[in-house]
Amino acid sequence: MTTVTAPRMITPATTQSRIWAVTKLTLTNPWTAIILPWIILGIIFLANVAIWLLITRAAPIGAARDEAIEGFNYGGASSFIFIYMLIVAIQTINLTFQYALGYGVTRRDFYLGSSLTFVLLSLMYAVGLTILAEIERATNGWGLGGRMFAPVFFGDGIWFERLWIFFTAFLFFFFVGALTAAIYVRWRSNGVVAFSVGIAALLIAAGALLTFTGNWAAIPDFFAAVQFLGGYSLSLVISLIAAACGYFVLRGATPTN
Amino acid sequence: MNAVIEVTGLTKQFGSVTAVSDATFSVQENTISGLLGRNGAGKTTLMQLLTGQQFATSGSIKVFGESPVENARVLSNVSFIKESQKYPDDFKVKHVFRSAPWFFAEWDAEFAELLIDEFRLPVHRRIKKLSRGQLSSIGVIVGLASRAPLTFFDEPYLGLDAVARQLFYDRLLQDYAEHPRTVILSTHLIDEVANLLEHVLVIDAGRIIIDQDAESLRGSATTVVGTRGSVEAFVGDREVLDRETIGGLASATINGLDGAGKAAATAAGLELTPVSLQQLVVKHTATTDMNDHKQEVEINR
């Protein structure tokens, strides 16, 4: 051996651009995560308008009408989007993991890039829903007393409280989805079953604790004390724990055939 | 010569099954190496270990001088194309070629375009709707156009027709000549790639049983044919890989027959025939315990 030169290597991109590349990868086809949800939301909205029209026409005056409009407050029509995003998170992690690894992406960069996607999507949907909720309130429920984007579940605060509530709710569903998918990618179905059983056991244990200490009233008291804003803000703690756990679970995952 | 890959005492166990067993070898820069072996011999596991996709049970792996596991400095140089590659559910072919350049610094878009044309790949079609062969073409094109300094092709051409396979070999050789890099190719179609390979690694039941340059390997075994008596007499205590008898005639494949040995065989009235790489691999790997193989195959499912 007379001359030893190191093999030619490519200078790796910066950490930020590697993570950003993963974010772009997860959104290469924007159809599933961005376009389709808005289309579905639009269709649900039109269906709701039709229903509001029917109900207000059937009960044109008096107490019946007031009661019907009161009922609009509890519309769950926009809740589909949160469950949908849970599934988007699961699909993104599960289906892109192997693919990205083949491109020489590290698990770390993959998870951070996907997480950035989830934060950006949360932000986009939170802003979108807040705008629609504000329009809904300003037009007295699209002129029909209807409520789809500002139902009672998201509080009655001003716009930036609502924005925060939507944002934290989306983060919650995205990162619970990310953790579930990471568990699936690492341990397959057995892992997800064990995880679900663990969560269920935890909830039952908490229920037992409240029952035996006679403290069930503490729950409504607690939520009355923290109110909507506090409740959603607290979900951020769960989202952060899920995000961190997802990271550590996925770092030990290997692709399987 | 420069080693791009250096593996020492590498073992990978899945539960009680040993997929890779105490492997030690190196791969030199700017060579095309064949990783050959039977189904379930450990080829894919070995490649996954080399690309940081699997974690070793014991032993050391150095790729570009460092461990590949979670190492962006190393992995930025690596492209790993596998037969069973899964794509995101909603991807069309064009999405693969839109996203691949973000991960390969030396991606050649023009070359990719050319290959897409040559392989007649429908870019607007959803990946789920592609035929097996078209799916394989995507991998082949990404592997070639990525120009990664270290490229792995794991059974890249399942379902590709003979024309497309020839196209792959031609393009690989041509592009390799213009842009030298290190290529590791695992395949069952050994005869087809025999001329491409500069180095051969044969893995059997998790063990590296051959690690040799292709040229010397090709000349390493010889089949002698003649009457049963003269073949038996010639073989003596030479290492025999394979033996066949038909009536009064016999043939024996002898490992490492040197010039003097060949002369002796000719003098004994035996006919000498060279052994192709494929026959050689078959003869080296066909005799091992079948139970081992069954276990290996099962774990890979």
C-alpha cells in the first residue's frame, strides 16, 4: 500500500435541508393530506346547509325552531377531519418509512421531517378552520343559524383562542397517530395491541382510583376550572409525550417485507 | 485500492435463527460486486445491515470508514434498491422521480428521463396499478440515475423481460464507465451478470463461502470428463465439488485445479471443460443442509 486516499464521498446536505427533504417527500402528492380533506369538508358543509334549510323550513317559527337551532350547536360535522389526520399520520409514517430509508434517510431525519409535516398541516388546518369559524359566526351561521366550524366543543372564545384550540387538537391527533404508527412499524400488530391494552388498563386504573376515593366529581370540576382553552392546552402535554415516544420507538425500527 | 465497505465478524440473529454468521469481507471502491446465494441465504439481510436498516447482533461494519447506522454522512452516499420496495400509497410514478432528486446530490434528471423512455414507464400511472416488471423498472432507474457512490441493487429486476434486463446491464456498464462508483448487485440470474461482475461474494446459510475476484473464480474450478475408472483415478484426494456418472462415463468438478493438474488430466485422457460462474455457485451452495435453508426462508417471510 503506497498511497491511501479515502474513497470519494458526497458532502452531506445540512441537517435542516435533509429534514426539509423528508417533509417535502411526505407531501410530494398533496392529494391525500391537503386536497382531499378540504373537498370532503366542502361536501359535508353543503350537506349541512341542505339539512339546516330543511329543518328551518320544517319548523319555521317559535320554540321548535329555536330548539332546532340550539341543536346545531352540537354538530360534529367537522370532527371527521381530526380522525382523518390521525390516519394521515399513521399512513405517512408507515408507508414512507421504508421508502425513505432506501433513499439513505436516517430514522432521525425521517421522524423529524414527518413531524415538521404534521406541525405544518396542523397550522394550515387550524388557520383554515378558524377563518371558516369566524365567517360562520359573523354571518350568524351562514344566514341559517347553522354551526359546523364553531360548534360548542371548540369553546366560545375569540379568534386566536379558537386558532390555538384547533392547532392543539390537530397536534394531538397527528402525534398520537405518529406514535401508533411507530409502534406498528417497530413491533407490528402485537405492539399496537399491547399499546392499546396498556392505555385501556391505565384508564381503568384511573377510573378505579377515582371510584374508590370517591373523587369522580374531580373530573368535571377540573375541566370547569381549566375551561376549554386550558383543556386543549393540556392536550399539548400528551402530544409532546407521544411525539417523544414516537421518536424513540422509531429509532429502533427496521423495515420488514 | 480503497475499501468502501469493511465487515468484520458480522453476525445477525433473528431470535434463534442466524441470518448472517460471522461474515468478514471488504468491497473495494469503484467495483461491481455480485452478492450471490440461494433464497434465504442472507443476501437481503446483509444489504440491510450494510445500509443501516438492520442492527447487527455482533461484529463491525464500516462503510466509508464509519458505522452506517443512523449516520447521515455515510447514508447520503448510499442508494438501496430492493425488489420488494414499497411506495407511499398515493404515489404515481412521477412522484418518485419528483422526490428522488431531493435525496441524491448527484441525481441526473436527464439520464432518468432517458431511462423512463427506454423502459417505457407510464409516469402518470399510480404505482399500485403497475405490473411487476414496471415496478422493477422504477427501482432500476432510481438506482442508476441516483449515481450514489455506493449503490445496492437487491434482485432489482423481478418481472423484467429479457430486453429490459439487457437494457439494465448495458446502461449500468455504460454509466459505470462514465461515472465510476461502487455497485453491489444481488441476483439469481448469475449467468446474465457474470460478465458485469469484477468481484463475487457468495453467501450460503448466512456464511460468506466465496469472496474472490470474478476472473480468478471463473478459472478456479474445472470439470473433467472421461471413463469412470480414469476419472476416479485422477480425482484421488483432490477437492471435488460435484460428481456425476452416466453408464461407464463420469465427470467430476474439481476445485482449484492448477496448470500442472490440468496437464495431468489431459495426459490421463480426460476432457476438460470450464465451469460457468452459475454452475460454480450452484455446486458450492447445493450441498448444504436443507434444514438450515428452510429455517432461513421462513424467517425472511
